[in-house]
Amino acid sequence: MMYNLLQKWFHKQKRKKKMIIQTENKYCWHWILLCFLIAHSKGFSQRPNIIYIMTDDMGYGDLSCYGQKKFRTPHLDKLASEGIRFVNAYSAAPVCTPTRTALMTGRYPAKTPVGLLEPLRGPIIDSAYGLDKSIPNLALMLKEGGYATALVGKWHLGFMPHQSPRQNGFDYFYGILSGGADYISHKGSNRMKAHDLYENENMVYHEGYLTELISSRSAAYILQKHDKPFFLNINFTAPHWPWQAPGDPAYPDSMDFTAGGSPETYALMMKSLDEGIGKIMAALEEAHLTDHTLVIFTNDNGGEKYSDQGGLTHSKMTLWEGGISVPAFVRWPGKIKGGTTTQQAVITMDWTATMLRAGGAKPHPDFPLDGIDLMPILSGYRKNIDRTLYWRTFQRTQQKAMRQGKWKYLQDEKGAYLFDLSTDRTEKNNLCDKEKRRFQKMKEQYVRWEKTVLKPIPL
């Protein structure tokens, strides 16, 4: 719109012969400014393709660009080096369903019923819970804004037909509905261990290692002819259990999906994941879409059994740093300077707000976002935006946490804590006695926040 207005103004001035460029130098700067504004406005009127990649149960230190020494992740390292890397990124929860709820709604997970499930267990037990069209979500809003939409990988936001990806704004779906699946047989992690691989509404029986299937389908989608910008949400199941590398046999039905594995198997799972990211980025390059695509990479919560937590305390299912700190980086050539690192604290809902803003889509006024648009940080316009972030778990652990600037208030089953994360990221030095006033103030502020979300659901 701005571009068209500027063009009309320019032609109007030209007809009136009031545009003087070479003969009177005092008007030159007006001409230069006008040209810049037209070019700038035209460039930003072209909305980017958006690719959001979320991995599953990756530890904060599982990538070599975040300190991993036992194996390499060259493709992910390259992607990180081409954009901005976050070292204070958080998931909205320490377990998958609430985090995915936060991504789709742009709101704290406990504001949506399905976000109270830690996690969603299966179609028989938790059939009443799931995402549906009564709650505006990222895919629906981008689709209404003119985007083609696709989800490849893990859903874990409902098992009933009205809770499916296709009923929640995605034009195309290929992946699993449950929290995890056998990488070889594609049987889901629900109690029945039923087959769990779908293309749109249809169950499919495709052979192949699940990580490689997700990568290949994502690359194929990119290489299709698109007549509108696309939003591609890629949710890998790796490196979530079961612990299987390419070429391994399927788990027997009698075997617990969380059993088995080894550090060596985990490294091979990460290698397959990294190569899959490389294939997806190569498809972007082949389609000549690299410069026109915003790519966001992150993870759903802290790592588990074989993960490298990067020295952080505890892991998945806790609100200690090891349970909610995640790797994250963003690439958008021409808009984001490569090779940069930021200390900015961010959380899952911020990616939602950022993608909506980049895509020119508006959130629903009755469901205001809890995340913020990060483009001022991504573009380098601002160095820091003050944040206050909150977390709560109830079903499997009962913990509360809040981060305000460098300070973190935490309450778990053993006690209460206050940490200065700027000097104590490993949360070893409890300052609640030395900083009693600050501790009490944050505790009271947390109580006020908790009144704004839904009450927890007991197991």
C-alpha cells in the first residue's frame, strides 16, 4: 500500500514539473529519500516464506555450535552461523504438548485446556483435550493472511478428527499424532502402540527411518510450485525416544519405548537429524528461495537420558534451566546479519508473534498474544527487550518458575530458590536469603500471574 501511494505521489509531482533533480541541488536529497522509500517499501511488501523447525527432547548442549564435543552437527552449525543465535532461549514448558500449544496459540500454555496436559497421553485417556478451531492458532491466522500451510512431523495436540492438523489450518499434513513413534515400524507411543503415520487424514504405510521421511517430505514440499508464500512447520520426533538409529530393528511390542539405547545410538540419531536439516536447506537453495525465507530453528523442551544439557541443572519435566533452556537460531538473508549471537531472553510464544508479524497476519483481538515480535532484535535495531517469563508444571512435577531480567524465582518439590542467571546459569547459588525483598516481590508477582491462567488438571 505504501509503495502505491509513493508511486502516485511521484507521478503527480512529475506532472506538475515540481521535481527538480540535477538543476537544483537542494532538491536532490528529496529524490534520494523517495527512491529509498519506494525500494524499501516494495521489498517489505513481499512476504517471506516461513519455515519453523522444532526438534524433540534435544539437550541445550546437543549441537556442536552449543558446545557438543562427542559428535558434530555441521548442517545445523552452518544454519546457525548464517543468522542470529540465541543463548537464552526457552521453551514454554518442560514437556512437549504444552510447548506446542504455546507455539500454535502464541499464549501461555495454561491459557488453553490442552496446554494443561503434561503431556497429552492417548486417544482413549485424553480424547476430550486437543486444539480446535475455537482457539485461533498460528496456522489458521497465516492461512487467513494468504499463506499456504503445511505440517510435517509430530502433532501431539489432539487425536480426534476435529483436533487434527487439517482442521486447524494446515493445508497439508504428513506425520504422527502421538508424542513419539517407533522410527522403523512407525507405531505410536500410545498404550495400544497402534500404527501412527498419516498423510492428511489417511493412514499410510511408508517404509523408511522416520527422521529421513520427515526430511524428505519437507524438502519435497519446498520444491513444489507455490503460487503464494508458504508456512512450513517441521516437527521432528528426533532425538526423542525410542532410541533407534537408521538401520536398527523396530522395537518389539513388549518393549518399553524409553528402554535401551546408548550414547552411540543417540549420536547416530543426531547425525540423521542434522543431515535431514541439510537436505531441507539444500531444497531451499535449489528452489532459489533461500533469500526469501525466514527459517527458525528451536526445540520443545530440555533433553533426556542421553542428552547433553550443556552443564545446566536437571532435564526434561523440570523448571530448572536444564528442563526449559533450548538451542535456537534464526536465518533470513538480507534481514538478519549472519554470525551474530544475542543474550536476549526469548520463549516459544515469541516465535509465534514474530512469524505472524513477518507474514503480515494479525492475531485475534479476543486472544491477545503473550509473545513479542522479535524483529527488532533479529534485525539488530535493538540489543535487548526486558522480559518477564513464567512457567508452571503440575501433573508429573509440581514446580513454579519466573524469570525477570537476570533473576529467576523457582519453587520445586524441595524448596524455593532465587538465582542470578547472569553469573549462575547452573543454579548452584541460592540467593533467596540474601535477596529477601526481591525474592518476596517476585513470589508475589508470580501469584498474580497464576490468577490469569486456568487451574491445573490433576492426573
